[in-house]
Amino acid sequence: MPRAERPLDRDGSVLTQFAADLRKLREAAGGPSYRDLARLAHFSSTTLSDAAGGRRLPSLAVTLAYVTACDGDHVEWQRRWHLVSAELNNLELEHADQVATAAPYVGLAAYGPSDAERFFGRERLVDDLVARLRRQRFLAVFGPSGAGKSSVLRAGLVPALQAMEASGPVVLFSPGTHPVQEFALRLAPLVGTTTSVIEAELSGGPRVLPGLGNQLLLDRPSSAENVIVVDQFEEVFTLCADHEERAAFLDLLLAASSPGSRCRVVLGVRADFYAHVAQHEGLVTALRDAQVTVGPMTAEELRRVITRPATDSGCAVESDLLSVLIAHTHGQAGALPLLSHALRETWRRRKGNTLTLAGFQATGGLDGALVRTAETVFSGLTVPQQHLAQQLFKRLVVLGETTEDTKRRIPRAELDDDDDTAAVLQVLGDARLLTLDRETVEITHEALIGSWPRLQRWLNADREGHRIHRELAEGATDWEAHGRDPASLLRGNRLTLVADRMQPSEELTSRERAFLTASLSARDREQSASRRRIRRQRALIAALAVIALAASAMLVFALNAQHDATRQRNTALALRAAAAATDLLTRDPNLAAQIALAAYRLLPSRETEEAVISTAGMAHGSQLTQSRAKISDDSRMIISADGASHTTTIYRLGDKGIATTITVHNSGAPKDATLSPDGRLFAVPVTGNMMELWKLGTPGGHPVLASTLKGASEVRSWTPDGRFALIGNTPEYPPGPTGSPVAYPSSPVIWDLADPTVPVPGRTIDGDGTFVGNSHTLAMTPPLEAVDGVQAIELETFDRPQPTRRPWLAGDQNWSFMEMRFLHGGTTALLSQTTGVGKFAVVKWDVSNKEKPVRLGKFILPDGAFMRPEAASDLPPDRIVVTENGTLTVWDVADITHPKLVSTIVTDGTQGEAFRLTPDGTALLGVVILGGNTHTVVRWEFDLNKSAANVCASGDKFPLALWDQYFPELPYQPPC
């Protein structure tokens, strides 16, 4: 007699109810034994019994076999299984999202260079591309949407090129709306200048590329060449509306592939845009024998794509799941985004360390996983947010004419800045349906456009209206870019067409509604222009009569007005000249200083005073022979290291710049160089994870190598008297291919350098810290993890038999510590904090009594500004240096609650390598990088009279030939 079934636990769960209904179905079928059911269902009796056991949800195949054997409704039970599976998975995902590690699959997003270690399946194709690039200077990679072109280029080709010996820079970008500007944006940091400078050079045409190519390769072997990788090349045709800019960009790419430019070019192009490419004669010529097609993966390649990321993460893929996935994707070139998304969702539903077929089926399958994610996210929005999401997705799609619809990257400024829009962007970004950048928004992959039925319905409902709305949106953007210039408004037939289809409604953003309203208002004004002209003529006749009567009174007024006009003219000329002086700052600093001083003589004001101080410092800089510079605490020395020549140089500074220069030779390539605060020693970490300690000697003497430390490559902190140093090491990355073993650092050690010839290692410190004055204490850098959103700096005492560490300086809720600086012998602390979203602050503490530190106040800096802690002055008055949007501001923070602005220095975006206030706080010393990667020592005097005297002491005169250019209508009056 068969054993009775175990009673179900009536806990009210959907799983228990599902099992109970299966049992009722079996009873309705006459109560056959599970052995009899097994013969009908072709599953074991144990498997069928477990299906109705209520402990776990059976697979869909087992459920349908059970139902069929009991003559149940196949369709209804399939629907019920999916509902129960979805509810159970939602419960599991709430827990999984709390404990899950980072998924090894990227979902809809393309694999990037940082994902190279988990990018598999395209090894042969990547090897072929690398081999072709050795032979050819131009290469185009074609493939349908979803074939993985972007991943092959970004996670395959780029890392492979960067790992090659004697490789040059790899410039990777997508064209976007303005491809030349995007190209310049990627080149600028490699050349060491600003985007605007590179863009101006590129506007000179293809002839400038050889020079730029050579600049990029200054520090590279002679055989090295640059590689320009343009992903999503079809954006040149879909997003770039300026035909001249498109042609200029294509000419640049073709010129870049010529032998003299020392560049090679790789394009990633969607296959359905081949006809667009073929319309350009130069591209047709370049593409002969230079095309590679990304086709479907083989079964073995798909197996690696599916299993290797999971295996490398310590997980396994169920064999049944592997078979189903390969069967569904083999031979399908555009299925990879759907596969990656389904794998990511299956990973979230894994059982233990195994990705299962049941988990995959719960996602909705290969075709349904993406749709299910999109629908789930969309359904979770409020009704107003759903409406915003619909309009957002329509903006993010370019409707194809003879091609498929494609995604569009739009600036965030095109969207309204309100809470609902921000919430929609956040939710869609978290689900990886959208990719959010600081300035732009785009659909993560075009697979969403073709796979999501709801989005297709939105796009097909009114395709012509969609195109008209796009014209309105672009017009609004142009209107805003030109300062809402009336000349940029819609007029004539264009306005009529847009107004008929797009009256101000909820579908438009506030900016678009304002643009359309302004255009309609301008039309109304123009239609009534003739009537207004008649009224003006009548009013003019009456006004002339009044003017004739008031002519005598106006004569006196005219004399006063002439005086005011002269004053206004001089003000305008002075301010314009001051602005021109700052523009000339890096190109001709001497002329800039003369212009600024002349502007100040004409109009003493805050703006002209800032221009004099800024330009005077730049005009009298001294050039360094090496980079990696640091300034001593007393602002009298600069030290720099040169890895190429294996040398370190000490520059002693006088009143007029560099007074003496001493160079020492190191045993290996120096990575950095640091002066002790007392000026007695300097430390030079060299290759081989060693550090040389040098005694500086007298100003006229030559430094002497005192000792060499092993396993040391970085001075984390010094005590002010130079007695102790916290020394650690950084990871060693040996030469060789990617994957070579890396030597990871050990914990830093406190060294006693009282006698640098016999340095004595002391305690090993767990973590990183900064010495608090000359006391035997360290302020420990807090960990990234915050307790209840609050970080705390801990204080460790290291001169005891057992070190003690205790909480010391508490941070603010949701603010993170960045840097710390201790002044006045360790009695004052300045701490830099950030919220992580561009907001920074400086907190000041009185720590003279370390047992009872007193918080003195907090100075919240302007948006985007942050403190340079190494530049703070260590003697009263307390002054700090703040970097903000191409300017340096110096603040007196003696009273941190009421900071006072001391000086503003305009640097015109010049990159600063090191800054240090003089001990008395009256001047700022800096090492800046000017054009051509020239490192220059600059001294900015905050006293206007000193700055003016420095300008005139040079003996330079304002060129007479240029006076009228900057001060027209004024007699020549040189400032010196």
C-alpha cells in the first residue's frame, strides 16, 4: 500500500497553495498513484511527488507533465506557474539584491576596457583584428545590431593593443552630435591641453594631424603608433546634422590613416549603414580589403560566453540551461544583448552557486527577459512618471528611413530638472535600460528598441509627429545655446507645421514649451507690425514737438551725459582688456601683464586687480627641467624626479625665481621625490620597490645618499621635525602580458630617521594615516564604509608597548573625508570633506587637547570647488587654497565660520602640479604646466603694489602698435 502524502503546512504562501491545487487536480483525476503518474508523465515518481510537496516550485516542464497526466488545463497551469514563479522570484530578489556580489555579466551594456577579464568568446576575432592592424592602417568592423561590435572593440581590441609592447595611445570614442568636438575631447588630456585648443587645431584641417600624432608619441618608442577607435560610427549619419562638420570629421579620419600621421584607424559600423558609408568616395577607397564582419558565434564560443564569467566567479551553469541557451542563440548574430541580459537576470535568481534552467525560465526566457524587466520597471512608476518615461524613450530614438530605428544620445539639459524626471532616470538607470552620464542620457542597447512591444507602439503611433517634435527639440536647444536670441525662433511654414502638431502640452518640456510660446508670440508681433508702425509715426510727430520745447533743458543734460558716457566707455574698455589679458595668460604672459596693469590704471576695480595679480605671476615664471614637482614647506625649494634620466633635481628659490639647481643620480628610475618638512632630508622611491634617503646638506653643498630602504616606495606622512616618516609601498606591475603576477603592498611602517644613515623601522600600521605634529600619534584615514552614514578619523598612539586606537574626529552625516592637514605643530586640523556629488567643505578643529578636540566650524565651498590641503599655510594667518573652475581662490579661515576671500587668481584652465602658500600667507607659489608640457615655477603676490612693481621691473613696455587694439579711442599711456 503506498505511503500517505505528507500534510502541507498551511502557511498561506503562494507555493503552498500551488502544491495544494496540484494535489486537488490529482484527486479529481481519480487519485492515481505517483507510480502510475510517472508512466504517463515520463518523470520519476519522486520528482512528481516533490512537485506537490510544497517545499519548492517544480520546473515548468515537470508541472506541465503532472497536469497533462491528470488531464488538467495545460494553458491555465502554464499561466499559473509563471505567476507563482514571478512572485517567488520577487521575494528572492529582494533578499538577493541585499547580499549579491557584482554580477559577472554586464546585461544590455557593452563590455568596456575594464571588463576585459570577463569578456569571452571573441578571442579569434580579436586576434584577427590585431593582426590586420599590424598590416593595414584603416579597418572597419561591420555587424548587425546586437552582434557585439562595441564589446569586441572596447573589451577585446583596445585592451589587446594596450598590452602590446611599444604600443602607442589608443583613442576610443563615439562620434555623437559633434564628432570633431568629441575627437578633441579625447585627444586633449593625452596632449596635455584643453579641448578648445585641440578643437581649434583640428579646424585647420587634416594637415595638423601629423603634428598631433607626434605629440601623442613623445614618450613612446619610435615604432609606436596611435590607434583611433571610433565605435558606433553610424552616429555620424544619425546624430550629426551638420554636413560640413561630418565631412571635416571624415577627412580627419582618412588623413589619420595616412603613413605620415603615425596613426591607425578602426571603425565600428552597424551593417545596415553600409550604404551610407559607401556614399563617401574616400571611405570607399579606404575600405577596399579593410572590412571585417562580426557574425554569429560558434557553439563553442557561445559556451565560453555563458560559462566562463560564472566559473571565474566561483559559480556553475546547469547543463540543461547551457543547452537551452546555445540552442536559442546559435546562428543568431543579434541575440547577444538579449543573452547577456537574460544571464544577468538568471544570475540574480541563482540557486546557491548555480545558474539554473528554472531561474532562466523565471526571467521570461531569452526573448522575454528584457521585455519583463522593462515592463516591471515601467509598471512600478507612478502614472505621471510613466508618462514622463514614454516621452523620454521617444526622445532617445532616431526613426530610421531606410534603416532600423537607432538610439540617440541626448544632453540632460534637454530634460526638465524636476523630482519626477530625476526619479525616472534613476529607476531606468538602475535597471540598466538607460545609460546615464554626467551630461548625457541614452538607451543602453538598441536591442530594447526592437524587443519591447510597448516602445514599438509608442514609436509607431505617430512617426511623423515624432520627427516634428525632434525638430522642435533641436530648435529649442539652438535657441538656448544662443542666449534665447529672437533670431533663433521658428518662423514661417516651419512654425505653422510645428504649431499645428505640437501646441504647448504635457508632451513638451518646459524649455520646449517656452520656445514654442516665444515663436508664436513673435509671429503675432510680426503680424501686427504694420499697425504698430503707424502708431509709432503718430507718436513720433508728437514727441518731436515736445523735444523742440525741451531742447534748452536737454543741453545741460547732454553735458552730464557726455561725462557719464566717457566713464562708461572707460569701464567697458578696462573690463574687456582685463578679460583679454586672462585669455592671453598662457600664450603671451608678458603682454597679458602689461594689458592687465593698463586696465587697472584706467579702472581700479576687483576685476582688474585680479587680472594684474594673475598675469604678473605668470609673466615672471622660471622653467623647470623635470616634472613631478613638489614644493617644500618653507616655499624655498622645489624637488622633482625624472624617470627617464634616473635623476632627481633640487631647485633652490630666490627673490627672482630659481637661484641654484642641484641634480643627483638615482640607482633606478625614480617614481617621485619628497622633501622632509625640516628641509634636512629627501626621499626618492625608485624601481625595484626601494627608497633612497638623501641628506640635503648646506645650501651650497651637494646631497649625500644616506641609506636605501627595501620594500618601500611611498612616504605617506612626515612629522614636522622630519624625525619620523610613515612609509609604505604601492603595487608593483611587472612588464609582460596582462595577467602577470602583481606584487601587492604590505602595511606601512613608521621609520625613525633621526640618523638617516641608520634608519630604524618601528611599528607596522594597519591602514593609512597622517602624523599629528611631532607627537607620537597618527590620525588614521577612515575606511570607506561609514557607520550610519558617518565617518570618523581615529587617533593611534604608537609609542606604547601596545598601540592604542580610538575614535577621535567625527565627520558629518553623509559626508566623506578626503584629505587632512595639521597646522601649528599639530594643534589645528583642517579636514576636507565631500558628499561625492561635486560638493566639498573644509572643517576646522582645535586639537591642542587631543583628549577633548573642539570643532571650530565648517566652510562649505562653492559647487565644484575643493581645497588643496598641501598648499595651506602653517603660520598665522590660517589660509587655504581652493581650486574652482579654472581659478584659484585664497581664503583666510582664521574664523572658519566667517571665511574671508584674500585673492582670486585666474589660471585660464592651466593645469597645476603643486601649490604652496608662503609661510606668511602673502603669496602663493605654484608649479604649473604651460603649453608644450613646460613645467614653470610661478609666484603670485597678493599685494597689488608688489604685483605691479614686478610687472614694471621686467623692463617690458606696452607695444604702441597694439594699444589701439585693446584701448581704442584712448591716448597711448603705457602702464610702466
